[in-house]
Amino acid sequence: MEIKKIRDYLSLTVFFLFLACTIHIIYKEIYKNDKGKIILITQYYEPNNEERKIEIKDCLINNSKNKLIDEIHLFVEKDYDLNFVNLDKIKIIHIDKQLSFKKSFDYSNEYFDSDNTIILANSDIYFNNTLNQIRDLNYDKYFYALSRHNIDENNKLKLQDKPEWSQDVWIWKTPIKVEYNRINGTDFFKENDGVILGIGACDNRIIRIMKESGYNVKNIGNKIQCIHNHKNDYRNWDSDSDKTKVRDKYRKNGVEKVNIEN
């Protein structure tokens, strides 16, 4: 009889240990899904060029399917029909003008804590599985700018020419803060500019601004590949005189390159 009691006691002990371990694993999974998310911030628009429109749509579809991206926060200026993409992890934010770095920084500071990793990308960018290296980066006063990989005529990836002068993706953790100075007060902090994504020299201008704000800026486009889906030369900003004036302002206020790391 005593032996049976001991066996029953041991069986209960093993059961409760198993139950405790299971609860712990489930809790860790829930906690992991609630914390440490990878958040993509980007903007969606539909250009007049049909081929270009398909490229933008394909990027959103590819990013929505990427299991390494937990959430996509999609800024739009119009009510677009987005039935072409699975919206399960996409949150739509309406704005009245083209997305800027300041808007992106302010948004990430307001809605995400330092457990989350923030990616800001141009609309014609998507990611492959090299994105899994994003959790290994040092985020203590680091700001990452990624030069893109283009798709060549053989559908192979090729690093952008002169990558030190061109970036399409930026990565950080909150809180992110830009220090005000007399020069960036005329572009980054100016309401109608804000250093606007997709306008020439915006990438070079934001690098200068972040360095002046005390960040160590690194170009890791060789480590994490961001894929540029743009096979024609159509652009909708370089024929807009107002936007080319903004580009000229960025250049006048000081632009800077950032060498890509091997």
C-alpha cells in the first residue's frame, strides 16, 4: 500500500512538473509574440504608370508574406482598394501628405517601446530571409541605413552602384530623438518638409541629421538585403518642381554618404 502511495505521489509530481513546464513554454511564446516585434513602417501609393503600380503592390504582398515581419504600419494618403493583399498584419494609417522621417520617428516613439525593432522602408522595397539578422544588431545609439539590391536582367540580386550615396531602408529602436539645430530646423523640423521619403537626397540628408544628433550610423546593406523592385526609370518626383526644390534644400543643408560594411 505504501509503495502504491509513493508511486501515485511521484506520478502527480511528474504531472505537475510537466504542466508547469508547458505553462512556462506557452507563456514564453505569448510574451515573445507580445514583445520584441519587428515593425515595418512604409507608405503605399499608386502611381500613374501601370508597371510601376504593379511593382509597388508586389512589394507590399511580399512583405506581408514575410514571416520575419510581425506588423506592417501602412501610411496612405487616399482610400486605396487593398483587397489584393492579406491585411491580417497590416494597420492602415491615413495621412494628408507624403510620409517623412519626422512623422515616422514620432509615430514609432508614440506607439512602440524599446522591445520592438522599427524598420522604415520605401514603398518599392521588400525583404528576404537575411532580415533574420536584425535581432543581432546593437541599438544603443545606432541608426542603420541600408543600401538596396536591385534585380538584374537575369533576376539576380545586385548591390546598388555607389551604395554609400543611396539607401532605401532605415532601422532603429525607440526612443529615437533628433537634436534641433539651426540648419535642420529648416527641413527636418519644418512642417511641410520633414525630410520626405522618396525625394532625391533625403537619404543623404537624414544620415547627416542623425550623425549630428549623436547616432552612430552604419550601412549594413550587405548584411540585410533589401530588394528594390524598380525595373523601369519611372519616377514621379523629379518632374515636380516643388519636390525638386525640396531636394535642392536637402543638398544645400548638407548631405553625407555612409560607406557600406562588408
